[in-house]
Amino acid sequence: MTTNATATNATGTRFEDLPALMALMTGAEKHGPAATSTLDALWVLYDRVLRVTPETAEAQDRDRFLLSKGHGPMAYYAVLAAKGFLDPAVLPSFGGYDSPLGHHPDRTLLAGVEIASGSLGHGLPLAVGTALGLRAQGLTDPAVWVLVGDAEFDEGSNAEAVAFAGAYGLERLHVVVIDNSSATHGWQGGIAQRFAAEGWSTATVDGRDHEALHRAYTAEHPGRPHVVVARVEPKEQH
């Protein structure tokens, strides 16, 4: 059974309030499914897992979250607003001239955004580099999380990143794959199996089930990077 427990935070926002925040963003948006497919996974991460707040967004020991699936950022902006990283009053400016809320997120314009993203295949390699860099500095506590879409595995850069991270045992690296069956090619045997073959810890869950997501996010994986494949309803083809 899918269970989505109501949770609130310092701003008083609940998960059930997020669609209303997304509805404030009325600018032209061509990637609606890219946004809605990520909403549950993002909420559970920010509400129950990530160790970062607006006050610690620049702290050296913060957890890092990288949105690779940045071409549909409405859900991301809604969650950032719910968590106090940005003023909800800014949401109606989405996509407008001089708005900080572009069709791809920009790290120079928004607190808490780690990378400018949207081009397929970039976020996971950047997350690998981030995890490797933190380890080189002796910072073994911060976790690195990256959310990617299944279609990004059409890009060869991700295959290289997965192989490297497994070989180097980047334990603080975590990947969330939103699988809405939108990949052109995909990976033979499934996404999780490909990660497992490269030495990763894996979990595959219902991407709308908050308790299942939380269990998968917090599973122990000593000595190995970890991937959570969150399956959601297939993207409609037009």
C-alpha cells in the first residue's frame, strides 16, 4: 500500500500543499511530467533525509543535493519554497524576465541550489566529482544526493560515472532515479541491475510511497554508493 504520511515543517507547509505552490508557477512550461514525477521523491528527501537548511546552505559540512533532472524544476521550486529556501511570493514569476526561477535552476540565483542543470547526463558525473572532492578533503560526513531521470541513461556520461563511483567505493554518494519509462534505449536488465553490476547498493521502490522511499533512502550501504530507483507512472507519449 502506498502511504504518504502528512508532514509539516518550520514553514507550516505540508506535502498536500505542494500542488498549490506548483500551481502558482504559470509561466510557459514544456516539461510538466518531468516536474510532477519528482514531487514525492523530492519531498521525502528534503523533509526527512537531507541535512541542509536555508541557514546551512553554505556550510562546509552540509549535505549536497544536485538536481540533474533540471528541465522540469517546478516541483523543486515548490519544495524549496516549502522549506524556506525561497519566498513563495516569487513563484508566480516563474519563467519570467529577470525571475530567479528559470526553466532550468541556476545556482547563482537561488540559495540551496548546488548546480545549474537540465542538460541530460550532467548531474551524475558532477555528483561523482563532488563526492570524490569531499572525500579528498577528509569530509566524510556530508552526503551527496543527485536526482536523475531514467532518460538520462541514454547519455554515455552516466555509464562512465556509475562505473567510476562503484570502483572507487564512493559511499557518501546517493542517486535517486525517477523511472517514468521515458528512456529511448534504457539499460538491458533494468536500471538497478546495471548499478549493481558496477558494485552499487540498490533499491527499487514505488516512487509515490513515502515510507518506501524513506526506507530506501536510509538503507545501510557500507563501502558502496547507493541508488534508489523510484518507479512512477509512465510518461504519456504525444
